[in-house]
Amino acid sequence: MFHGSMVALVTPMHDDGAVDEAALERLVEFHVDNGTDAIVAVGTTGESATLDYDEHCYVMRRVVEMVRGRTAVIGGTGANSTWEAIKLTRCAMEGGCDAALLVTPYYNKPTQEGLYQHFKAVSEAVPIPQILYNVPGRTACDILPETVERLAGISNIVGIKEASGSVARAEDILERCGDRLDVFCGEDAKNLALMLAGAKGCISVTANVAPSQMHQMCTAALSGDREEAERIDARLAALHKALFVETNPIPVKWAVHKMGFCGEGIRLPLTRLSDQHHETVLQAMKLAGCL
């Protein structure tokens, strides 16, 4: 259903933290023009943790309106409250999103049975296609392959963004349920390895800065052109690393600002990129052909 380079879009903000709608539209056009295969609105990189409910729904709806059917839109709707996740997922569906991306519940550390019941409840309450999102390094919650296998039996759970950092983990999920559920890489440094192992694409931070290159790399990898995919990914390697010198989305928001798409606005408790990292990010952008 979804494939290729899917950008985990930043949410541009003014200096006071208000959403910058004009900059958001510039970014959407940038991604459409450069072949991004899907836009994820208000995921982790889009600062979902600090946008309130109304803002969250508004940004998802506005991205859909700005895209005008030219690429897929996936709304980030995960929460550590099942009720809130249902409410946000319904908002994504009513706003016209093609799918929802649901991160594992963070902080409250549910059991595997709790995770199964959480995602099952959301899928039953809202019929939109849903993609699970596993990123234990941020959530302190790890959805295990056997639980993913159980959830793969639910018709509108169509994929998982796997960001544990383990290629072996992704291969396990693919072996268990690759015919029923698509795997997407959620860690840019592992994108190529996971696609060569059978993943259908990636949900990428790097794509904010290098959308054309990411699209081309994914296209090559998915078509079996390993040599071309490796050539492109080698140019992106420094960028994959540099965009995580501080907590995401701090570096990528600064990079998008340096490209002229938006200001430096970011919401507390996140702060702007430290001066000591500016040159590292700039050099990686130059190597990737973004500046």
C-alpha cells in the first residue's frame, strides 16, 4: 500500500512556537516536487509531543489540503492513552489522511498483551489503514515480533515502522508476517540494509533535507539495483548521522531552516541546535548535495 521514501515531516514554527502555515506549504511543495512517496504529518519529528490536540488535527488536515492528492499523507496519531489515540486517529481519517502512524504507548510501559489490546482497540474503532511504530529508544516500550504477528491478522493494520535499530528484528518480522504486513525502516542509517532485506521503504528524517536523493535511493533499492542504491546512500551517510547529533528534531529543523524553508522556531523543552554542531550538519548537507 505504501512504499519508498516517506518523510517524517518537521512542523515549521515561528519564533514564538506558533505553527508557520506558509512555511508548511513551502515544505509540502518541496516534497511533492522532489518525489517524496508519502508525507507523515505530526509524527515524532513533527513535534507531536508538544502540539495540542487541536493543533495536531489542524496540521494533519492542512497537509492533506496542501498535498491535493499528489502523494500519500499519513497522520501521526499515537498516544500513551488508548482513548486519545482513537480520538487522534479518527481525526486523521476525517481530515482525509490515507493512513495513521501509531507509536507504541510511551512512559506507562504496557505488557505485550496490553500493546496488542491497545492497537486492536484503535483498529476496531477507526477503519483507516494503520501503521505500527516501534521506537523503544524513545518510548521505553518495545513491541515484540510475536505481538506484531498477532496484530498482522487485523485487516487495517497494514505495516510497521521498525526503529529498534536491529536489522535482525526487521528480518524476524518479515519472516513471520511479511505477506500480511509491510515493514518500513525508521532509522535512516539502516534504511538501505532493511530495504535490501525486504522492507518496502522508510519513514525518514533525512528526507526532510534530501528528498530527491532519498527517493532515488529507495527506488534503486526496491528495484534491486543495489549498486546504485549504495552509491546514493554513501553520499547520505554523513547526513544520516549528523541529523542525530542532538535529539531529533533539533538538528533537522535547523537544517531545513538553513535551506531557507522556515525559521528556527522549536517548542520547549526542545531548544535550537547548539552552535558547536552547526558545522557538522552543514558539511553533511554539502556532502549530500543539499546546499
